[in-house]
Amino acid sequence: MGLYDNLTYSSDDLGGFSESTLIVLASIFIASFIVRFLVSTLSHRFVSVIISNDEIRKKAVKKGDAALGTAAASVFAFIFCSILWDERSENANIVIPSWLEYLPDVLQFLLVFFVVVWAFRLVSLVYDVVKFFDTDGELDGTEKTLISALESTLRFVIAFVGSVFIADALGFQLTSLLAGLGITGLALALAAKDTISNFFGAITVLLDRPFKVGDWVIIGSSEGEVIEINLRTTLVRTSLDTIITIPNANLVSTPVENWGKRRWRRWQSMIHLDINSDPTDVESFCKRTLELIQNHEATTKEDSSWCSINTISAQSIDIGLNLYWNVSSS
């Protein structure tokens, strides 16, 4: 028993359809519009469950609900029309004109097309997602450049995959097409291996955030201040005011020491007092200085701080000073 075995036959054709087939097709498309309405209306509730940020949620619904609803309607219509088309050989009541033979292919094309449109619109959310996870909530020029490159890459991937499925919907030989694209892609990947590695290295810097512009870092044998992060390279200015260009691919496999991530900093100094200074005054000076250090709100590691006589030379009494201050909140 097929899904449409109960169709009643009508000898009066309407535009090449049997009356009952026309009713079924009309029912399918009316139901498809209802599906589109429901998906477009209820998508914001689903998005609210998986996305907590209000700004990202609103943009996701605004940019994707219409295309997603149309894609869902196309899926619904494609499934039931395909079943109807497959049962024609077993059910004489199903009469479909020849000019409508390619309707399932058209619906498959619409499905892929609107899924691609939906995915394209959501790509712009990458900026908002990265900004949401950014510690200071502000993106500098380097980060914006990397985000723009990531968005372009995602759009290319979506367009590439969508083109393959659209070609399948239009009746092209998918096996031959994929074989040709695979050989071409392999050749391009081998030719651009270093460029691709550097690009993904830049994406790693963006996502893992081992450093940012302005940090003092040690990368392998290179040390200096990060002045620019590009798609292919990272530029570091050394203490000699030279610039080192580091390929981003190296950042994936090379340890990075970031001095800008320190939670505290240490300061050591030597205070020279006159050799004829009163020992009691010197001891009082050391004691009061240490108390000031330990009681100051900006200092930390009080137990490791000290202020005491270091050496006594022929000309002076040398007071050694060691303190730490908190920089984690600065």
C-alpha cells in the first residue's frame, strides 16, 4: 500500500493533472507554507535556548529566520513530492503533466539555495561571538582583520559546498564533479600549504589569545613587543628597535612566553645611606619602610618583601629593597 493509494481517479484533467492529484499537490504546498510560518516564528525560541547573549540571539533570529523557514518548507515539499512522484508507476490515479517532471529537482535546488543563504547570513555573527568572548569587549584593528579573513573563508567554504549540492540538484554528475574538484583542491592545497598554515596560525592567535598587540613576548629565540598581527605573519619589535617577522604557522608549535600576562611585578633597588648614620635610625628606617610596603594596597607577596642592610662599604650603608606589586587588574 502506497501513501497515495486512496486517491480517487478523475477522468477530467485540469492542466494535465487528475483532480485528486491536484488536490494532493495543493495540500502539500499549503502545508509547506504552514511549516515555513511555524519555523520562522518558533526559531527565536530555539535560538534562545542555545544562545544566552541577547545581542547575538536577536541578530541570529533576524538574519536567519526567513531563510531557515523557506528551507524547512522546501524540505517538507521535496519529501512528499518525491513520494508522490515515486508512486506514479504503481497508482494509476496519480496523473502529473510532463512539464512538472522536474518539480522535485526544483525543490531540492530551493532547499540547498536557502540553506546556503541562511548560512551566509549567520557568518556575520562571527564578529559578535568573538567580541562577546573578548576580555575587554573591544576589538582592535588586528582582531578585526583576522575576523574579516575568517568570515571570508567561511563564506568560501559555504559557497563551495553549496555549489556541489546545487550542481547535484541540477542533474550534473556529482561523482565526476567531486573527482575534478578533489584533484584541483589537492593541487591548490599543496601549492598554498605555507599560506594555509600561516592563516590557521593567525586564527589560533585570535581564538587562543596567547598575546595581543602591545604585549612583550618571547617566541622561540625572538623577544620583543608585538606591534602587529597579520594573516600571514606577526611583527615583533625588539629592544634594539629592530622588527622580527614571525610566520604565524610557527606560533602553533612554538612555546610563547608572554610577559604581559604577569599577575605581579618585582622591583629591587639599593638605597645608600651615609656611613656615619646612626644605627638605630637606620634600623628604624628599614622597619618603617617595610611596614609601608606591606600595608600598601597595591603591593602583594608581603612575606617575600624586605628592606634591610645589604652591605656596609667604606663610604655608605647600603640598604637592599625588594617589593612586589599587583598588576593583574591594570
